[in-house]
Amino acid sequence: MDALPPETIATLSPEVTARWQARFRAPRVSLPDWAEDAPQRCLFASDVTGVVEQYTWDRDTGEQRQVTDRANGTLAATISPDGESIWWFADTDGDEFGVWRRQPFAGGEDVVAVPEVGPAYPSGLEIGRRLVALGRSTDDGSELWVAPVGGTPTVCYSTPDTAAVDGLSHDDDLVVISHSEPGDPRYPALRVFDVAAFLAAGGGQTTADSPWVVAEKWDGEGRGLHALGFAPVPGDRRLLVGHERRGREELLIWDVATDTETEVVLDLPGDVTAGWYPDGSALLVGHDHAARSELYRYDLATGELTRLETPPGVVRGATARPDGSVELAWSSSERPPVIRRADGPVVLAAPGDEPPAAYPVEDRWVPGPGGDVHALLVRPAGQAPYATAFLVHGGPESADDDSYRARRAAYVDAGYAVVHVNYRGSSGYGSTWRDALTGNPGPTELEDVAAVYDSLVAEGVVDPTRTLLTGGSWGGFLTLLGLGTQPERWTAGIAEVPVADYLAAYEDEMEGLRAYDRALFGGSPDEVPDVYRRSSPLTHVDAVVAPVLVVAGANDPRCPIRQIDNYLAALTERGKEHEVYRFDAGHGSLVIEETIRQVEVALDFALRHVQP
């Protein structure tokens, strides 16, 4: 399909351009993490300098200090329980491969936190008062360590498969790890061991039969367990666990000392997760349902569930403070993020103006081949039918929701309707929905996208001659696959950091993702080659007729560059119209101006091929 004639290409006014860019440039802060034993000492992330970095905050004095300062930003960090040090993960230009470094809360020299643990992909970090437990992942598999303060770091578990450090008890005496020994890393089992007994025995591989293992739990095939944290009370051996025994995410409390459990049964329709109140008497429950979220306090003694009043929208994180107050990160599709208390007051804000408001979403429930599909629609100004951008989410275990999205709003500013589809494979709609793509990833999700597409065309909302398919990561994969398997539906496509050649991607991606792919596809490419070929966009490149833009990160460990280059070469060989934008980072960028450049490139491409 040729580009539009120059005289018909829409351009954005300076006012519109300034508005969408302001949503990205307005500084943001994250929900502060706080030290358990010094709750006035906090850590948060902010892009106030134009790059996402880590900052300390002393609530007693009000002083804030920038901890990290790197060209491509710093995403992962945590604060020690005593509040004396900040641990942050040092990778190289977004490649996610590196080591943990430590810096004093008050400032000073950065040092490698545990020199004996070599560079790797991170696989869990728990900092205690006398012990650190951490995990690392490489192409050889996973390796979990315990490092006593003043002692010698020791490997406690190693496997060619996936494993992670998931929790450390308040007294530093128990560690919980997740492992995939039953076979599927998507549904991990949990193992708890006694650190002192492990060290007294001279260390070794922590198996189910090891004498230092205290408890083991697995819920069976297709049912994962997720450690959400030990009770934050001295001597308390209760572990909060997420389970999915009834087809959705729910809670239980596991007393690992007695190996007994109590399910927390809540009369809520969606998925739930939770954390502890600091005194261990209650749970702070997050409830996600139909693209919105709520918060509750669950009293463990009485079983009383009390809703905390938050506006309609999405809570991205929440924490209960020692005084019983609850702080949270909230936004809606119209209103930008704010860090506030549940009872209203703003807790932390970045300097400068608030970003412009955005646009409300409308819900659509559309019959699909696997059940009703939940979609979100945002309308631009003017009358339908609209030129429409289908923005498909990544993951695939993720979901689009009623939160503030600067990229979504930019497309609406440019004159496009935007449609999000929470296809089979999305989280938040139950285990069966999430797992429905197993054995057929890609075509399954696109069936649901097609069902929503057809419904909105029939409704008169979407103009089928002006449709854009776009997404990042798994959404980029679906974009390329959709252009090749549904060529009659799409006018153009924009794939950001995508999987484009699944066979090459499997060879080059991090081992944790290879294990995930083996579970999702039903084996490795050697074992089920036809499944990988069917799901690979490269297989369907001959059928692509729409022009496509590919955005690629040079250091991306998740969707590596070689497999993208293979796809681009195939387009070139066949004379297919395409463009490519490369950036020097990993699976996305933490640099705000780079993100703006990517959106500029995408909007320019869209306006040249799909007239709003």
C-alpha cells in the first residue's frame, strides 16, 4: 500500500504537539519505598531530570537526594531495613545484565554489594538485618545465594531452569524460594528453608529432602503459587501467598512453622493480591477487575473487609505505613498519576506543572471465540467512523486498563480513535483466560482482536479502510503477526521492540524467557518446530501488504536485535514497504526525550499512511 499523497497528509498543530509532548515531559515520581526500621527514610524513582533515576527522601527533614545518575537511567532499586543503604541494579544501557551496587543513604561511594556474585540477570533480592538473599540468572540457568553479614556468600540453590528468591522472614532465619521443578515455570512451587541450619550443614543444594528445608508447597499443574511476603513481626512465621485454586488470583496465609494454611476467601469478583500492615494484624488487599482496581483492609482477627475510598481508576501500588495510613499511586485514563494517601492528601509530588488531562475510556464486551472479550475505546473529536489505532498490550500476561497513558492520548490528540483489546492471555480475567493461548500463542490473541475489530466496524465506530495495528514487546509481536495473517484488516502497522523471528529470538533471548516459551509453546523449537513457525511473524512475511514501522532497541535482551534484522531483511528482499527506527537502549527507554522521539516517529509514520 502506497503512502498517502503529500497534500492529504494530516499534520499536527504546534498546540497539539506541545500538548502530547507535555504529558511525557511533566516530571513524575513513584510510590516511595520505606525502611522497615526507619520509616522516615524512603526511596523513590523520578524522571525529573529527564531520565528515570533513584532518589532518597528523609521525611523528617524533607531532604531529597539523587542516588543514581546514568545516561540510560536506573529502574531497579531498594532500601535496606535499617535505612542505612540503597541497593540499585547496575546494567549496561538497558541490557538488564549486571550486578547490585550499594550506596549509603546519606551519599557516598557506590560499591558492588556482593562481589562474589557475578554479573547476571536479577532473580530476586531480599535484604535483611543480618543476611542478604539474592538470585541471578544466566544462559546456564538460575543460581540463588545467601550472604550473611560478615560471612561468606554461599549458593543455596542452582538449576538449569528458572528459580528466584521470593522472601526473607523478619528475623532473617527463613528464606522462601520459588522453583519450577514440577516442570512449568509459569506455575511455580515454593520452598522454605532455615538459613542457620543450612549454614551449619556447610551449605549445599536445597532440595525438598534437605534437612534444613522447613516446608514445601505446590498446588499442581496449572496452579501457580507466589510468595507475597512474611509477616513483618519478630518471631512470626506466617507467609502470605497468592494462589489460583479457583481459577483466579486469591490469597492464603501459610504458617510454615506448622505447615498449616488458612485461605483468605473474599467476596470479590476479580483477582486479588495483598501485603501486610506493619503490625501483622491486617492485610492491604488490592482488587483488579475489568480494567479498574480497588483497595481494601482485611482484618485477620475478625475477617472484616473494609473498602478504602479511592476514585475510580487504577492503583499501581500501595503500602500501609506504621501509623496505619495507606499511601498509593493512582491515576485514571483522564487524570495523571498522583502519590496520595487513601484519605486524600498528596504524599509526594514532582516539581513543575501537572501534565495535561487525557481522555476517558469506554468499555466494550464483545463475543469472541473463547468467550466475551473486554475492550477499551477512546474516541477523538469528530464523528464516527474513525481512523483507529488498535494499541495491543505486551506481556502477554498483562492488561490494558483505565490508567493514564501518555502514548494513548498522543494518538487521540492526532485524531485517531484508540482501541485496546484484553485478549486471551491477558491477566485480570481469570486463569483460564490467561492460559488459553498455551500451544497456540499469537493466533489465539489475534482472533480476539479480530472479533473486537469486526464488532466496532459493525457498530460504525471504526473505519475499516483506516486502521493501524500497533504495540510493543508482545504487542509488537502481535502487530507483525497480524500484518501477515490478517492483511485484509490493517492499513499500516507499527511494531515496537517486537518478536519478529521466533526461532532466532529463542536462540538469543535470556534463559528465563526461553523457559517461559517452552511452557507456552509446549516445548523447544527442536521439539515443536511447527508451533514456533506458525506463530512466527517471519513465516507470514510474504502476505504482508501494509507498510510497517519497526522500532528496535540495540541492547534488548527480551526481543533481541538479530531476529528483528532477520525480519527486516525479509521485507527488503520482497520489496515490502517498511521503515526502521533504532535506539541505543534495551527493551524500551528510561530517557524521556528518547521516548518522545519514538512517539514522534510513530505518529509521523501513522499520519503518512492512515489519514485521521
